[in-house]
Amino acid sequence: MSLYDQLRHFADSYGLVALLLLFFGICLWVFRPGAKQRNQEAARSIFNDEDTGERHDGK
């Protein structure tokens, strides 16, 4: 069996399982109960400069 075939077999089986576990782990990490406040702060952080009326485009 060639190296290509071995790598393809790995990616088709174990690599897929590893990526699925990583995806679900990240989803669980984001939606865990203790992360709600931090996620809300991150969502509002893009609006921090609107309170001061500053513009960053030079006008």
C-alpha cells in the first residue's frame, strides 16, 4: 500500500472522527452555561466606540 493510500485511509476514518470530536468540543465550550456573560461582552465589544461618537475613517 502506498503512502497516499495510507494517508487517505487515515483521513477517511480516524481524521474524520477527530475533526468531528473537535467540532463538537468547540460547540460545547461556546454554549456552556458559564460562558454566557463572556459571550455577551464579546458580542457588544464592537459597539464600544459608538458611545463616544468617535469615527475611525478620518472624517
